[in-house]
Amino acid sequence: MGTILIIDDDVALCQVLARHLGGAGHQVQMAADLLQGGALLRKHAYELVYCDIRLPGESGLALLQQGNLAGEPLIIMMRHFKTMVVQRFSTPIRAASLPVRHLLKQ
């Protein structure tokens, strides 16, 4: 099945998502912040990246500006299950300058 990266500082949520996705046959890796997540994204090609927007240090939206990623993953970003951003990495945008409502329209 697919390869998935979960970037979230909520350990319990990461474990629940990883258990369910892994149980469905996907290979899942986890990172607690963008530093760890970015390192994994440069080493491995993922089909899907789930990333929390509110992370310690840098915002999850900064992920959309990173370059040198292995592959072109579909990126899903969440914030308290109220806001969702879905972005294909091969379509670069300047996320830091765009409000989330604009990202949802693309």
C-alpha cells in the first residue's frame, strides 16, 4: 500500500493514526516537529503527508515552502480538526503569505 508521514506533536494522535493506517496496510512514519519531518521528507518519498499546522517552533505551513523533497507527496494539513489544507507538493505556493481560506480554494 502507500507510504505515509505523520507530522504532529500530539503523540497520542500520531499513535492512533499510525495504528489505523498501518492496520490498513500502509507504511507509516511519525515526526514530532518540522525539523524531524523535513529530514524524513528529504530521505524518503511519501505518497501522503499529514501535518498539523500548529507545531512547536515553525508552523506546519512552512512545510509547503520546503524544497529538495523526495517525491511529490499529497500534503494534508489540519488544525484542531476545524481547518484543512490539501496541497500537492508539485504545485509550489507561498503558503506563509496566503490565508488558509485561499489555500482551500486551490
